[in-house]
Amino acid sequence: MTLLVAPPGAPLASAAFEAPCYSRLENEWLCSDYFRDRGSELVDATVQHVQITVVSVVIAVLVAFPVALAARRWRRLETPLLAVATGVYTIPSLALLPLLVPFTGLSKTTVVIGLALYALTVLVRAMLDGLRAVPDEVRESARGLGFGAGRLLFRVELPLALPVIMAGVRVATVSTVALTTIGSLVAYGGLGNLIRDGVVNNFRAELLAAAGLCVLLAIVLDVLLVAGQYALTPWTHRRRRRPNPSAQAARREAVAS
């Protein structure tokens, strides 16, 4: 991407006056002209960033859930499954994506697969810890009421494990927002494409705008997940009944007498 120098046909003397603040003559970090003239680029990059992030996390959740169930069901599988999930995270993203290119090409699929593999490290462990945190007496009570394995899992264990699982989903989502920028290696990095161009061309307005939107996107998605968890787990935030001052005073007088 190139920076504007001056309008076509304009003399150099008038360039400093007429050129936008993101031109080579100015190259300011904060530039309202950039948002006005290149707003469509920012919108397209943000939409792509959100799509890649959401699809990657959803795929990782769908894969991590049966893996966590298998690790809990068969203890011998726990160590190798967690080792594989953790081992993938140790591979640098700059190396993982090129390793996938021969199989998936320079496509969005390459980025999604790589990000989903990274998210598995957090999600598998979070789901496993959440399911194991369910008290044994709760399971026994549910079985005594006639709950089968499937009903026990979805009606009892998952709701109780949801706070721990959602904490893992939040961590995985925020980290995926950051890692999506690495997709610029294959031209599918969302806001990462603009960050790369800003660094290569010393385009300050583009660099700051893309980086700021990336941070803002991570905050927004985290807030949405917190709101979702709040709605799905009402029992964790029920207000305790406030004590009645007059009732407390009456009890104190009764004890004193």
C-alpha cells in the first residue's frame, strides 16, 4: 500500500497544505482523514478478522469437547492427549502456517486450522478440569434419580462445569484474536494484513488504527462471552437476601433478655 503524496497535478508547494494527514509529508499516527478515506478497508479487514476468529474457536470447541470426554473416561489417554494438545502450542505460528500450506494452500482454511489447533491447548484442559470439578455426590444423586449417562452429562455436569469451561473459552478467544494477525503470512490475517502493510510502508495511521481495532475486538468479544456466561449460569450470581435490620435488632434484644 502506498501513501498519498499530493493530488494529481498539484504543485509540490501546495502538497503540504492539501495532502491528507496520512501522506508522506505528514504521516501522523492519529489521522481522521485515514478513517474517512480508507474506512472500507478497515471494515473489510475487521469482518474477516471476526469471521476467522469465531470459526476457529467454534471448531476448537467442537473438537475439544469429545477429546476432554475421552480423557476423562479413559485415564490412560489423558496424558498423551494433553501432551499432543500442548505440543502443538509450542510450534511457532510462523512455522505452523507454512507447514499447512502444502495441504490447504494459501487460503483462509490454513489460518482457521492453525488457530483451532492452538485453541485446543486451552480448551481441552479447561473442559477436563470443569467436568472433574463436579462433586461426586451430585453425580450419585442424579444417578439415584434415574439419570442416564447422556442426561447426566448435559443436564447436570455441563451446567456445573460451565463457569470453568467459559473461562477457558474466553482465554482461547482473546488469544485467537491476537494470533489471527499471523494469517497475514498467507494474506488472510484480517487486521493483521493492515498491520503488516503499516510496518512495511511506515504507514503510521494504518498501523495504529489496525492495532487499536484488534485490541478493541478482543475486549468486545470477551465482554460478550462474559455476558453469555452470566445469562447461562444464573445460579452463580443470585443475590443473597439482604438481612432485615429490624429483624436482627429484635433477635439481639431477645437474646439479651
